[in-house]
Amino acid sequence: MDYTKLDHYRQVIETILSEYASLPYSYAKIQSEVVFDRKRVGAASLKETRYLWMDLGWNGDRRIHGCLVQY
């Protein structure tokens, strides 16, 4: 597959995850965090990208933390 096409798909995924994670919660003080890990393993290997979307915060006196997307 063409690297430019893969890079385009990666950018689309990152944009979608970032937009959804920026939506605020209406019922608690919860923040979303999105992590993108891009790395290249050797000069001739394919790029590998990992995605993580986590929610962290408090709902009253209850701690909220969870992974919504991991790939």
C-alpha cells in the first residue's frame, strides 16, 4: 500500500479521535486524553502507529478512569 495513503488514513483517524475526545462531559468533571504514538522500527520497515483514548476525572467522590480506544 502506498505510504501517502497510509499517512492519510492515520491523519483521518487522529482527527476523528481528537474531535470526539474534545466533547465535554455534561455530568461530571471528566477529561479525555488522546495519545498518538508514531514510531519507525528500522530504516526499511513500515511505520507503526498506536492510538489511546482515556477518560480521567471525578464523578462526585468516585474516581473515573478508563480506556475507550486502544489500537
